[in-house]
Amino acid sequence: MKVIKTIGALRAAVAAHRRRGHAVGFVPTMGYFHQGHVSLMKASVKAHDTTVVSLFVNPTQFGPAEDLARYPRDLKRDTAQARAAGVDILFVPTVEEMYPCPAAVSIEVGSMGDILCGAARPGHFRGVATVVAKLLNIVQPDAMYLGQKDAQQAEVLKRVVMALDFPVRIKVCPTCREQDGLAMSSRNLYLSPAERAKAPAIYLALCQGAKRIADGERDASKINSLIKKLICDGTGASIDYVSCVGLDGFRIVRRIEGDTLMAVAARIGSTRLIDNIVVKVR
Ligand code: PAF
């Protein structure tokens, strides 16, 4: 596996694989790999001759009061994990390489960027859309692999790809969970042992919400209240949002019909965690 730091060297390396007729899969990441990242890498490795993984903690998607400075980093461990997963190229640009001058151009994602995580993190999806558009232009992959845990991010990026005619397929892979149900995330590292013990409440509450829908409840506000109560009781978590989102159009809904995403963002201590599950209502 090659570790490459510059855009020029990355383009040359990908071009060499292309000359051999290789199909290229791409996994954008911010590093500190867990099994969720590894599952995306393995999915790409299985389906493509060449897999490129980017590791870049993108400053433009963090708000001024967010965790950019303390975001976990461990290049040595990440390099070993990517190599073991069969990745061909690990692209690790510096901030100066990606943003040589203050970004005067960015991608606006419209109202999609203002709901759910976008409401709590103004400008976040602009930063994500802009850096991923840059990475897609640099790598020019056939397919890009994203995780279902970041469902809104995947939806935003699908729209960016469609609106700007990027010739890339997007594959969304299932959320990887710890044995007790907690969705894997690099930010789980921030949890103290006591907070970690409480964190599975988020997934368990989502499962109870799904069960209530399966039993016939269609009023989203009742499902949201149930999920909020289950998360807050006993964990002391503060809820950022609990919403039901119709997957046809990705809009927050009052009545549950068709495929619906139940999405949560909650703070356990000072750590903001997100999770979601999809229910299919016929
Ligand atoms: O999901 C992430 O890790 C980031 O938002 C991404 C897609 C790599 C863009 O910086």
C-alpha cells in the first residue's frame, strides 16, 4: 500500500492503475479507523481492482466550538488497518495541500443542510460537500463508499453528485455496531467508562421506536417522544434531535408512511453521538 501526501502524486498513482484498466473504489474518511471504516474499505476492495482511502480531518466541516483540535488521530495505526484491509492507496494530504488559500468557493447544499445535524452544526454540510467534491475531482473514482450511520451526509452527497454530474456511484454500507448496539464512531473514544455504559441507550431506544411502528403507531411525534424519553431516562443525555424522516425526499414527517429513517443526535456528557435506523412501512 502506498501512502501519498500530495494531490499531484495521488493523481499520478491513480492514473497508473487506470492505465492497467483498473476500476477504482474510494472511501473518504477522517481517520481513527474502526470496524465501520474497515467494512467500507473491504466492500470497495471486493468490488474494485484499486481502492483509494482518503484520511483528512477536514477543518471546514467543524464549527468554531467543535472538536477539530482534539479529533482523534493515529496515522500509524490507521496505516496498518488500511493495509490489512487490502487498500492500495492511502491519501493523507495536509490542510495546506487541500486548502492552499482561504476557501473562497464552496458548495451550498440548500435546505438539506439546515435540518437534523445541519441545524445544530451550521455550515457543516457545506464543508463536507466541498471537501468531498474536491476529493472526487482528485481521485476520480468509479464508486464512493459511505456509511449509513451518517445517513444525512450520504443523502447530501448523493445530491451533490447528481447536481454536479460527478460520474461516480455511491454505495451506502450498513452501520457497524458494538456488541451492545452502540454505533461505531471515532468519537466514542471521548466517552468516559460511565458514559460508554449509558451510550447503547440510543440504539435500544431506536429499536423500541421501530417496534412501536411495527405495532401500528404512525404518529411521528409519539414515536419521537418515546425515543427521547427512553434515551434521557437513566442516561441524563441531552437530546439534540429525534426525528422521523421520509426517505422519499428526505423530509421530516409527522405521519409515518413508506420507508422512514428514525434519526437521533444526543449528547452523553460532552460527546455528541448520532445514530439511526430505517423502518419499512407498507
Ligand atoms: O464522514 C466523514 O468522515 C467525513 O464527513 C468525510 C465524508 C470524510 C468528509 O470529510
